[in-house]
Amino acid sequence: MSKTIVVRIQSQEGQKRIQISPSESISKLFQQVASLVDLSVDDFDLCLSRDKSGKLKSSPKKTITSMKIKHGDMLFLFPHTGVVMESAEAMDTSEQLTPHTSATSEQSTSGPSTSSSSSSSKADHSVVEDDVDQYIATLDGKIQRDRDEQLCRHGPRGKCVHCAALEPYDESYLLDHDPPIKHMSFHAYLRKLTGGLSRGKFAMLEDISCKIKSGCTGHQPWPEGICTKCQPSAVTLNRQPYRHVDNVMFENPKLFDRFLDYWRKTGNQRAGLLYGRYEYHDGVPLGIKATVAAIYEPPQTSTPNSIEFLEDPQAGVVDEIASKLGLTKVGWIFTDLLPEDLRLGTVKHVRNMDAHFLSAEECIMAGEFQNQHPNPCKSATDGKFGSKFVTVIVTGDSTNQIHTEAYQVSNQCMALVRDDCLIPTKDASELGYIKESSNEQYVPDVFYQMKDSYGNEVKLLARPLPVEYLIIDVPAAFPLESQYTFNDEREKTFPIENRTAVGELQSFDTLVQYLQYYPPGRLLDAMCDFHLLIYIANMDMLPLKDHMDSLLHAVKDKDIALMREWTQGQHWATIEQLIAAQTGQGSVPAAAGFPGQPGESSHDVAGGGSADNARWNCKHCTYINSAGRRECEMCGLPNQ
């Protein structure tokens, strides 16, 4: 007989296990169980069966063997009336019962593992989830159906199987939807896990791990030794049935066209970071959409066939400005456009079923971004699970027109990228490759399933790996009516950062010219430009990043009074003095307005003033001219 045996303890909070010698007394068993569930020995009963028969008594004379308790047996714990058990950690039900040896098991889940891998893993309910997650958690989520006049035989207040509300994860509804919904939403998946009699008591979300578990002292570290306790399990890849984001929406075509202008002018590809909001999406049951309000273009070098990101010293400032504007980084975008007919403006259709939708290298990049932006989740053992970060590609469609495609990579792909197991292949962009184990790294076996020529399901080693097992497509589109977090297409725009290659410079001269376009009463409108706010936060002459809180709140809330208060500060007064010196107007008081308006106060600049009456707008080009001119200074046409 083995020196110790495993005894399972089932309670209302889950299942746990203890190891104990068969020669130990029953009182020793009670003490171990009490320590395990954090109760006193007198606060619970242990029974041999679920119906409370075969109740054990804590006795120092009776042993485990004498009570015929064998290895693998289950005892049932019932707390006494009035005793409240603390939430116990869920046990790993996939672990072998044998305490000394166990075989490496395969994880064949399409998403998370729904059981904890250690006795200390449990859901972290102190996690602060995103606002959209908190809102969706309060929704009923049921899919309401109207009474069917042909099939229903009850009154208007009754319900039957033909008109009863459906669950948000109902497969027939998702398939019959127009268009069909390929992936259920993440919150619908959570409702599916937490449904049923158990109410999700034993369902915990946990990302897979492809690394050797640390802390194993029974052998030398890898590559000298490894055991079943520290060896990561093999992974079988399946297509993920849910997605964290169900739709990507650009607020308006203007911000999309401005991003494409770089490719139109140079022929080189371009990449950018998407800033926006996560919102409720009613097109999918319990769905989430990423609404894009701005595109930031970080430093990069590009050619017609490649893009390379460079180090961005402004990244932290950009994120801080976006956060104060109520925005967050929701994804990244890049172009893959090859001209076909310059006269017709068509592009080649290079991403399709015969080639690839997302290359292995792009999957790895998407996995890196998603690992950097995890999704906070209360149901996860470590407080985060998956990611809402999206990948958007601008490419040609089947009609050779420019369109957008959006994707995410699965949680399994994120784990493979995080643990440095997935690499691209040299000659086939649609294939990835799982690294082989080396002296520096142990890599578990990764498999995927497919049907052979005879229609049989076969399991293949992922060397190489078709990347379609890793990607999840997400619809991307524009709204029927354009939305504007910042200025609309009728307004003048500030140059986009890091575009010196096409002659778009961000400089103090550019700032002066931009501000001169707006009349004194519209400074708030002038500041409603994401690229302008980034520039004035980091401009070399006088960076304002530490003095912009009031300005950003005014832009966010469209608060003219708060804007007026900010312009009366010394930092904006310094900017006004620099503008006056730049345009040759001479020195002006600290509260002066823009060049050409000597003596105008910041009150007039922010909230409107009499200087508007001394100027006129050209009806042909909208340029603002001084009162003494009869023709437009910009276009030369007369004032009518």
C-alpha cells in the first residue's frame, strides 16, 4: 500500500483533496479537513454518502483503514446550522487521483480552462471591469420573441416553446440571424458557463500556460530534468466559439480617409493605433463594439511591402491625453494595398481564401498587442482573461475596392505568443510553426484537428500550423450617420504626427496658421483636434502636458466656461505672447488674443467677443479676413 492516499472532500463550495496516511486516526482526518476549509472541527459533519448517512465521528482510536476509507474515496462535508463557509477554491478536476504519478493531459478547449490548476486559484471579485462589462452584467440578455399566430395556441399573456424568450447563446438563433452570427459574444459565453443547476459554481476562466511550472524541487531544472507536476500540458487547438468584441465602428469616414492619405501620396503602407470607446452593441446578444474616434500614427518606417514600428517617446503622453478625454486604446490598423488600375482607383484583392486573411507574422503581432491590453474579468482566476484589442486591415475586396477587415486572435494564440512558442514560416505567410524544445526552453506539443480525404477527424502536430485556427473575424463598418468626438469634415484639421515624409509638419508655425483660421470665439472648436492636443502637450517651445487637465475636460464636455477659465492662465498667455512674436505683431499683454487682435482678451478668445464684427468670412473659401480688406487674402475673390 502507498504511504499516503488521496481523499476527496465535497462541500457546498466545491471539491478539495487531502493526502493522508491510512494509519492516521479519524480525529487527524477532521483536523486536516478543518484546516482545509477554515472551520473548527466542531462546525461540520463528515459523511460517507451524499444523503448524510455513514456520519463519521472524530475519534483518536479509529483509523482511516478501520473505517474502510480507501484511496480516491469521497467524503461529504455538511456545515452545522448557522455556520457560514468561506468561498472555497475550486479544485482541478482534470488532475489524476494517483498522488505520485500522473500522465500529461491534453487541453482541447477552444477557449478557457474552466477549472483551476491549483488549490489557490479562484475568481477575483475585486477586479474593476470595464464600464461596458459592468453595464452588460446588469442586463437580462434574453432574446424576446413575439407570439406566433400559427403555432401558438394560448392567450396574449401566455408563453410557449414557440414564443418563449431564448438564451443569448442559443445556437439556432445565431445561425438563423440575418446575417448569421458566427461567434457568440463573450458575455453570452459567460451566461452559458454560469447557467444550469450549478449556476457556474465550478466554472472558472483560466488561460492556458505553455511554460514549465516553477517551484518543483524534485529534480534538476530543465533541460536536466522535468516531471509530470511541472510539465505543461499538451494543447489541442480548436476554433474559439466566442469573441470579446463583436463589431468595430469608425465614427466617420473623415478620420479613415486622412489615415489613407499617406498611402495615396507615397504608395507606402501605414499603421496606426486606434483610440475610442467600448460600447454596448445591440446587433449581437450581449455584444460589445469598439467605436474608433481617433487614429494616432506612431513613429514608423514603411515601404510598399512592409511596416516597422520605431520607439515612441510620446506613447505615455498620448495614452494619458486619451484617458482624460474618455478614450482608450481599442486596437491597431494597418494598410495592405497594392494598386491595380491607377486610372480607376482599384486595388488588388490579395487577402482571400486562396491566400490568407491574416498572416502568421500579423497573428503574432496581434497576439503581442492583445497580451499588452488584457481584458479585466471577475470570473477569471487571475483577474484578467482574453483581450478586447482589435486588429483592422485596410485592403482590397473581391470587387477591387478599398475596404476594412477586422480580426482578433484567440486566447490560445495569445498564450502561444506570450510563452514564445509560435513563430512564422519563411515561405508561406498563411502558416505558423510551433517551436521545438531546446536546452533554453521546453515547448509542449501543440495539435490541431482536421478532416482527411476520407472525412475522418485526424489530429496533426502543429508544425506547420494553419493560422485560421487562431483568428476570429469581427465586422467593421461606418455608421449610417457620422459621429464626431472631434471636429467634423467642415473644419480645418491640424497635421498628423510623424508625417514629415509627405510634407506634413507639426511646428509652431503650423500651430499659428491653424489657430488663425478660427475666429476668436471658436478656440474651443480649434482645440477639438486629437493631433493638436498631442502636439501642444509635447511641443519643444513650451510643452503643456502638465497643465492641460482643464483644457482636456473642456474639450471632453464641450464646456465653454471651463475653456475660458483655462485660457486666462499664465501658460496659455505665454503661448499668446509667442504667437504674437512669431507673427511680428510685437509684444502684447498676457491676456491678449491671437495675432491681429491686439488687446483682445482671452475671454473673447474662448467665449466670443466684439472682434468678430471687425472681420468677415470669405463665402468662397471661408478664410477669415480683416475688416479693411475688400478681397479675400487667400483666394483673391471680392467680398460679397
